[in-house]
Amino acid sequence: MLKVKNLYKSFGDVKAVEGISFEVKKGQIFGLLGPNGAGKSTTISIVSTLLRPDEGDVLFEGKSILEDSVPIRKKLGIVPQDIALYPTLTGYENLSFWGSVYGLKGAELKKRIEEVSDIIGLNGRIKDRVDKYSGGMKRRLNIGAALLHMPQLLIMDEPTVGIDPQSRNHILDTVLELNRQGITIIYTSHYMEEAEYLCNEICIMDEGRIIASGSKDELVELVKEKTQINIRLNKTDDAALKILMKIDDVMDARIDDGQIILFGTNSDVLLAEVISMITANGLFIESIDVKKPNLEAVFLHLTGKALRD
Ligand SMILES: Nc1ncnc2c1ncn2[C@@H]1O[C@H](COP(=O)(O)OP(=O)(O)O)[C@@H](O)[C@H]1O
Ligand SMILES: [Mg+2]
């Protein structure tokens, strides 16, 4: 559906995007994951035809959007990172405004506003002024504005920043529901757990470049991250540590703060091996906690820094 080819964009001395390429297939929830300043919004602005790249091209359904921006604009919905709403108007009036921007009017516009209010869960409050809305409600209305013209490709730029957990969950579920209805989605975030939850395909960006891409499982596999198991035994001592080190899949283990911190191969049998080794040696587990590798660990591994600092 969308091919992004070798994009470059600088703002003066700041190289915002340096050679970004990726492909989004129809039906995907495609994630652009990266910390603030990685170049996500710049990339998205280029794809949305709001910004021209210094170099590179974007093909939408096989045709360059730089040569002709009309085809993508017709089928694209954009949820910008900064909320674009009129605070003194009602939710309904805001949707009505955005609908008219997309060329909707009359009965069709009214019908779409009702449908969209339902999708974003605001139909009870849609006649209230936006300055009476919570941050989460504003975010949801912002999403609604992008849905009125029934886009086939929806681009969402950090749509959950700075809102309460309940609104956040509502938005994540809305994303999944829209995707089920057939909308292809590009979702940017610096929250790795959102990308893990939503996306079939993820590009991890840092400093204007893509540093890794693939499904969550592929990314985790790529860096051979280790599973961590924290164990508290009836006797947590060096003897117990030695016993656990005998397991082939255990790569490293130490005692810290009265518990054993063990690192092992990211395999399905590691936990079973650990438990059976413990019980076979007459020890008892008081608590056990398994931490599977996640995208945060992948990012840390690739860049040496945390995703959110
Ligand atoms: N209009 C602009 N003028 C100057 N610098 C910009 C502009 N837009 C973005 N930048 C810079 O480009 C880099 C990438 O920004 P951005 O694409 O917004 O990253 P992200 O969305 O991942 O946080 C940052 O260093 C940012 O300060
Ligand atoms: Mg951004």
C-alpha cells in the first residue's frame, strides 16, 4: 500500500531524518517506535504530504506522492501529535468543521458525525464545548476528526501522550477495532508496550534512522535478549546458585537482595527446567518472577540507552 524510500530531511543543521525506508502492507498496524526527537513526526509529515523530503520518495499504491498528492490525500486520515480542535466550539461543531474540510455536508455529514462519535465513545458528550473535555476526550475527538471521510490509511502520531489510563485503553481498543474494520494504520509511539500490543510490524527509530524492524518476536530474536527469572527460595545461597548454573539454558545467575537473579536463553522450556531443578534438589520456591525480553530491552541493546529518558 505504502512504500517509503530513502527519505532525508534536515531543518538547518538538524538532520531530522536520514535515510528512512519501510513498507506498509494493506491491513497492517505498522508501528514507528522511538524516543522523542527520533524523527517520527517528520517522517509522518512527509508521508502525509505536509512536508517535502530533501531526498527520497513515497509511493502510495505504486505512485509517487511527490508527483501527485491527490490519491493519498483522499484516502488518508491524520491524527496529529498536537491536538487540532477549537476549544470554544462543541465536539459536534468541531467534527462538523473537519467534515466540511473533507467535503462532507448535509445528511451524510450528520450521519458520519453520529457514527464517529460512537466509535470514539463520545456520543453522550458530543454537544458539550471542547474546553469542558478532559485531555483524553480531546484526544478521542482528535481521532474522530480524522475518521469522518472513512480513510483507508490512518496515521496516528503519539495519540496517547499525556492522558489517563482509561482513555488510553479506550484509544488502543479503538485502534484495534478500526483495523478490524479494514483500515490500515501507521502508529507512532515512544511507549514500547503500545507497539507490542498493537503492531504486527514495528520499525524502531533513533536519531533519524531505522535501527531495527520486524515483528515483535523477530526484533526480540534479533538481539538474542535473555529471559530474566527472579527466584526466592527457602534457602537462597551459593549452593542453590551452583545447582541452577548446571542448567544448559541458564547463561548467568547471581544473588542480589536475597533472591537469585537468573538470565537464560529465551526458550519455552527455561522456566520448566528451572523449577524441576529446584524441586529435584529438595528446595522450595517462595516466589518466582519471569521477565521475558521486550522492545525496551531491544532498544537498550541496540542503542545502549533507555527508550524513555
Ligand atoms: N520544523 C522544525 N524545525 C526545526 N527542527 C525540527 C522541526 N521539526 C523537527 N525538528 C527536529 O528534528 C528532529 C526530529 O523531530 P521529530 O520528527 O519531531 O521527532 P519525533 O516525532 O520522533 O519526536 C528533532 O531534533 C527536532 O527538534
Ligand atoms: Mg513526534
